[in-house]
Amino acid sequence: MPNVTTATRGGRLLLIVVTAVAALVLGLWIGVARAADPRLDEADLALQKAEGLLEAAQSGSTDPKVQDRFDRAVSRAIENVERARARIVDAKDAVDNP
């Protein structure tokens, strides 16, 4: 005849393990369901590349007026890229931390 205490302990242990596994699976599923769209990461990488290219760009002109106009335009473009990257962070945060 089996020991009732041992059978009860085994059943409790099994219940605890099943509950823990179910909670883990549910938590992972919820986390995946709420993860930000990976295309946001791709867009951020593209903007990083654009910013690097802008910083490396050269006007090729020796005229100071042309160089000044070029520098201002590139500076504004870099600012726009930085703002866009900040908005991507905001979008990801809105999904990841509702």
C-alpha cells in the first residue's frame, strides 16, 4: 500500500511544476505579442547609416558661400535624422511599456 503522504507530496510537486511552466510560457507569449515591430529597428539602423553618410559628405566646392550653404543643409538633415531616431525610440517604448 503506497504512502499517502508521499503521493500527496508528488501531486503537489507536479502541480507546482505545471503551474510554473504554464506561467513561464504565458509570460513569454505575452512578451512576444507586445514586442515592438522589428522594422523599427531596421529603420533606426538605416537612419544611423544616413547620419554617418551625411557627416562624411563633402561639397567639393572651394566657394565659401557654397560650402556654408552646404554645411547648413547637412546640419539640418542630421538634426532631422536625430529627431526621427528619437521618434522611433518613442514608438518602440509605447509598445514595449504600455
